[in-house]
Amino acid sequence: MSEEMQQDENLVEILSDDGQVLKCQIYDVVDFEEKTYALLLPYGADEEDDDSEVIVMEYIEDNEEGYFQNIDDEKEFQKVCEYIQSLSEEEDE
């Protein structure tokens, strides 16, 4: 399988808050408190660039179909972000 093909398999399209379709690359997937969350990078963003915006969404599987959902609960969102940050800090050590 070519590298280009593998990269395309990691691309997803999501709807932004303003209704625009946004193509993103799946950067990472983490499990936290019995849920799965995906870290998405807008397509073309540089993974090494600290200013790149990472989009965090809940990943839900339903009847063998997977989809991404916004995290509407602000407390849940903050806890997930803190957990992801702690993972990042562990990697840096």
C-alpha cells in the first residue's frame, strides 16, 4: 500500500461551527473515562507546528459505523484537554 493511500485513510471530513466542510487528518485517538476521543488536525497543518489548531471530538461507533461528535459539555471538554495535555507532557519527559 502506498504512503499516499495510507495518508488518505486517515482523512475525515467534519462540519465546522459555521457549516463549512473541513477536511482533517486523524492525529491521534485516546481513550478516557470509558469514551474515545479523536485529535484532528486540519488537512495541510504541520504536526510539528505548535500553533496548529488541534480539534478534539468524541468518536462514537454505532452499528459498525463510526462518527465524530462535538463535546458540548464544557467540563467534559476541559477534563479531556487536561488529560491530553498530561499525555503530551509525559512524552516530553
